[in-house]
Amino acid sequence: AQKVTQAQTEISVVEKEDVTLDCVYETRDTTYYLFWYKQPPSGELVFLIRRNSFDEQNEISGRYSWNFQKSTSSFNFTITASQVVDSAVYFCALSEAKTSYDKVIFGPGTSLSVIP
Amino acid sequence: NAGVTQTPKFRVLKTGQSMTLLCAQDMNHEYMYWYRQDPGMGLRLIHYSVGEGTTAKGEVPDGYNVSRLKKQNFLLGLESAAPSQTSVYFCASTLTAGGSPLHFGNGTRLTVT
């Protein structure tokens, strides 16, 4: 069964520090997609990134970077030089080919507080 | 461009009452989802639909029913509300499966007393 674990419930950092949010997933499928979503204090859910299981290249987008490692079933998210606007709950999610990618399962989320 | 619209935004119910949450999307998306968000539990999938006239159970379907009579609408029903159904409910849609990102509504905060 598909499962996503985000062991860090809450993280607090001082502005300009780097922070890594962990995501560990479980799947018996060889083909799947992983996602990260952001939920700022205003409550809306915003898509950040998608990665398919055949693409293990790390990705960087500005201060954000993602490290996908199939060997450890992890898809970690790093924010460099954090800012107050990064304060949010971040969710990792998974969809599998064997369910035709229909079901998108989320982890419990990590609440990030960036202190000025 | 409205995207995904959920109504109502807030609702308070008494135990045993029924209600329907409406989700409407104007993006011609095939796939629609209902999630509930609870502290420490993340987003849990209640039901989903892969097209007009179809529905399927997610992780936590008990106590809920859904219908997708029109492609643009996905209704979530609570026949007999219980305090355990106090939550924030999010609807989402996506054009296709296979990695397309989900577009979320702004949520419905439901309290059952």
C-alpha cells in the first residue's frame, strides 16, 4: 500500500538558516509520482513540484531544492536562506501507476516556522 | 477564472444532522477529490472520482457519500454528522492522472457539536 511519512511534525528556524524537510515514502510500484505542496497560514494549498520515479535528478528552483533518492525512498525538500514567507505547512504526496495514479496520498505534513 | 470553488466556507452542525458540501470546477478536469485535514493527520483522501458518473473510496470513506452527476461538480454528503467529522474539507481536481498537480479549493471548515 502507498504511504508517505513526514517524521518532522514541526520545525522552527531563524531567518536565513537553511532547512530540510524530510519525506519518506512506501510503494510496491516501480512507477510513481511524488509531489510537494505548500499550505501557508492563509490556508490554501499550492503545488510546488512533481517528480516521477524514473527521474532521480535533483532539482533547484531559486532557494528551493529537492533531493530524490530511490535507494532510501526519500524525496527531501531544502529551503536555503529561509525567509518568513516560507512559514507554512509542507506536504509530501505520492501517486502510483498501479492505481492508475488516481489516488494521491499525502503525508501528515511538516509545519515550518521561520523566525525573523 | 474561478478554478475550484467550495461551498459553504463554514458550517456548524449538530450531531445527527445531514449536509452536502459542493465542489465546482470550471477547468474541465476529469478527476476530482475530497480530502479532510486534521491536526497531525495531514490530508486524508475520503472519496474521489475519475470522471462523470464515477466515484471511488479513498482512505477514510466511512460516514460520507459522494456523487458526480456532472463533470464540473463533486458533492460530498454527510448523512448523520458525528463530532469525529469535525474537520477542514478540501476539494481538488486535476485534468488527468499520471502526475498532473492537484488544484485545490479554499476549504470548508465544518464543526459538529
